[in-house]
Amino acid sequence: MAKLERGDVKLMISRTQIDQVLKVYKTEKTFKVVSGEKGLSRSRQDGIRLSFTGQDVERIKELVNKQPDIRQDRVDPLLKEVEKGEYSVHPKSIADKLVGRLLVDKIR
């Protein structure tokens, strides 16, 4: 895994977004289309099958829910910087994160 530097872009996916994706996979497992064009039989059906089974979805959801809400491996180094008085944050990076999160929430 590559080391992330300050300013690198990171993807933030909330548990709510994961639940929404899983819900779609659960409810729309199979799609069937009946063609009504001339020359094609009405009984002809095209299908699509998603690769996730219900068991897959439950297993993914279980794994996600097992993840801690607080990533102590990320918090500890920052806490040390704060305690030493060496931690600094650029106002632009805070604004970027706030706007980015607002846009992600707006899309939902």
C-alpha cells in the first residue's frame, strides 16, 4: 500500500452509502426484458444476473460493520503531534473536506 502524503485525495464512503448500495443489490438481483419489436417472439427474454448473491451481500455488510468507528492507528500519531504542539492544518484543506463532504451528502 502506498504511503499517503498530506494533500493526497482520499475517498470517503459512509456506512449509509454502503447500505444503499447493498440495498440495490438485494432488491434488483435479476432483470428481465421482453422485446415487442416486429419479428421477435414475445416470449423471448433477455436477462441480466448480478454477480452478488444474498450471502455475498450479508458477508460484505458483516465485514463493514466489524470495522471500528475510530481508527486508532490514524488517531495516535495525530494525538502525539497535538500534545507536542506540532500539529497544524491548512485552512484550505479544511474547506476542501467540508465542501467535498457536503457534495457527497447532497448526491445521496
